[in-house]
Amino acid sequence: MRSRHPRVTPPGRGGPTRGSSRRATPRSWAVDFRRALRRHRRILAVLATLAAVLAGLTALAPPRPDTVAVVTAARTLSGGATVRAEDLDRTQLPPGAVPDGAWTAPDDVIGQTLAGPVPAGQVLTATALLRHRATRGGTVVAPLPLADDRVSGLLQAGDQVDVLAADTQSGKTRVVASAVRVVTGAIAATGDVSGTGGLVLVEVPPATATALAAAASTSVLSVVWR
């Protein structure tokens, strides 16, 4: 007589049991990938279109212009002043806008003496510094000691003057140098007292510098503006 109890299949034999998973094969991966592509083909098409548009815009954009970093004045600087680090900035300029002799490294300018006033934002060039200006065009920068500090205080860089020498013994006055260009206004020294005269710097040929030094040793110097 047959038993009415169902036949039980031992684990591990026959068909798959609950919880078992289908083993992945290269073919199954390919099938799943194709299905994913079909499900997301619209999103992928949109992304491809956006990528093409961005690539086109990049190609059409003008190339970024080259620039040169130059040293500029961070604020208005006085002639005869010693340049400090806080006096300087670096500004990017197109190569065609960079003046001849422009400084590009602040360290080359720090500690130098300005040949004249420099407005804020102006590019510093070699001619802005005394040491380099003296080598230009066969001229030198010479000190001009004036008897009256009120006169020296009126002088500004760029002024053109005639230098007069008054002999203290004979009382005669003569012109020592004509059309002398002033490089800096009055330079104050530590301990200066009003009425003791003033010192300015001028740009002159070497022979004129010698004549000015000789006149200063024997006469009282003054100037008249042109």
C-alpha cells in the first residue's frame, strides 16, 4: 500500500532551493547591460547632446590672452623715497601694454630710491629709479644743495631750472648751469632745521655735475624756473 506522505527531496539534490541565486555568467552580464541601455537610452541621449554642446562652446570660445605680471605702485609714492614692499603691487597686463624697462620682480625694486613721484597704479620702469636713470643718455644724477629751504620745497620732479651761484665775497651772481632737470623735490635729512637750506637731485651731464659741485663749495646756490 502506497504511502500518502509526499516524498521529500534531500537538500543539495534535484532543483534549486529557496534563497539560492542564479550564477552570473558573461552572457548574463551582456543581457543585463543591454536591458539597462534600453531602459535609460533617453537619459543617455540627453547627456550625449549636452556634452556635444559644451564641446562646441569650448571650441568657439576665444583663447585666453597671455598676460605679464609687472610691478606697479600700490599708492602714490614721493620722489626720493626708498621703495618698501608695502609700496608695491603686481598687475597683470597684456604684453603689448607693458612699457619698456618695466620691472617684473618686486625684489629688484625694494630698497631702491625713486627718481621722481610715481602715481598709484603706475608701472615702475628702470627710469623710475635713480640708480638706473643715471645710466641713461650719458647723464648723471647729482645733488644740488640750495641755500633756501623754501625754494627747494617748491621744486618738483620734472621742473626745469637754471642754477645760479652767488659769490659770498664779491657778491656777484653767475649762471652755473642752464636747463637743468629736477629729478626729485627736496630731500629732508634727519635733524634738518628750517632755514638751513635744502637738497634736491638733478639730472645733468657729468661736466655740469662737476661745475655744480665746485660752485657749491665757494658760493650760495639758488635756482630760477624756466
